[in-house]
Amino acid sequence: MLLPESLIIGATSADRPGSLPEILGGLITLAIVLNVCVILQHRDISRALTALAREASRADTMEQFAFINPRTQLFVREYLKYVLPIEIEHANRYGKSLTFLMMSMQQPETTAEKDEFMVHVARILRSTFRGSDSIIQYGRGSLVVVLPETSEGQAAVAVKRLLDNVDRWNLNTKTNYEILLNHAMAPYAPGADPFPILQCLEERVAFVGWTERPSSQGRGASGVQCCCKG
């Protein structure tokens, strides 16, 4: 029995390797494999980036902990070299305000009282300022607060809140001393060296006379110096 020539040609083509159905099936399989590889690669990259970000955050946190006074939980002076470039770069890039607040305090005479005094002061400062503000022990009896995205007017509001908290503490304290402080503030000018500004502020709060601001009940007083220009 003779078959039509067209059927013979069709059957022969289907039996040969590399026929159209096999090619299409291979292409589909290849596409699936490539997609799976891309998905797995993206997942691995995402995991790697997440791990790197977590490690960088952990390293940054550990680095900050190295600058913290364990007793007062405030930053030590060396932290300024770490935080100032960050805050200044942020202020310059985004056109944000940056204000420095310097404070000088009259400390008790004994060493034990000085340590206790600084713990009380640190607690008041941490409850007054924002988490984004850097409170730094600048010198013996002096502190500086770096206030990012804060104008002088906004800083003055924070200082008023601080003085109210200090007066409240002085009214209720059972210690043999009160918290007396002078303060001065100055804005950061773009392109300026911040350390001469801080030095100027330190001199202003260190050499001004102590002035008393009587509390409403006559219990305590906070020495204050009016805000000054940088």
C-alpha cells in the first residue's frame, strides 16, 4: 500500500531531532530556568544588601556606644568629631538649620556630689531634648547640645523648656545643692568651621556673671545667660 508523499514527509520531519515542537519546548524550558535564576539572584542580592545594612547599622551603633559616658549616658567630647561632619553635611545638602547650645553649670564641691549632680543634669537634659539632638559633655561642668534642623527661635523654646524643668527639679530636690547654669547659643553658618563657634560659646558661658532667676516659691534658682549670636 502506498502512502501519500505529504504524509511520508510529515512523519519523517517529526521523527528528526530538532523538530519545531522540541525547539519550542526547549525554549520554554530555558525561559523558565532563566526566570528562576533571576528570581534567586534578586533574592540573594536582597538578602546580601539587608545583611550589609544591618551590619552597618550595628557598627554605627557600636561606634556611638564607644562615645557614651556610662554613668551619665551622655556623649563624651570626642563624639563631636564624629557627629559634626554628619550634621553639617546634612544641613548644607538640604538647606536645614543647625544650632549649637552651650551650657556651663556650677557644680557641687565634693567629688561624690559632682558625679550625682551630673547624673541628675543628664536625666533632665535627656527628658528635655529630642532623640535626634546630641547632648555632649564638652568640658568640666560644661555641655554642648547639637540641634539639627533647629533655628535659633526653635532652640530658644527648647531652652525655656529646659529652664522650667530645672526650676521644677530645684523646687523638689532633697539634695544639698541646686542646678545653676549659664547658656549661650549660635547658629551654624554654611561653610564655617564649627569648632571656633563652640570655643566662642564656651568662653561666653564661662566668664559671664551668674544671674539668678527666682522660682515662684523661692526655693531654687537657675543661673541663665541670654541667647547670643555666633
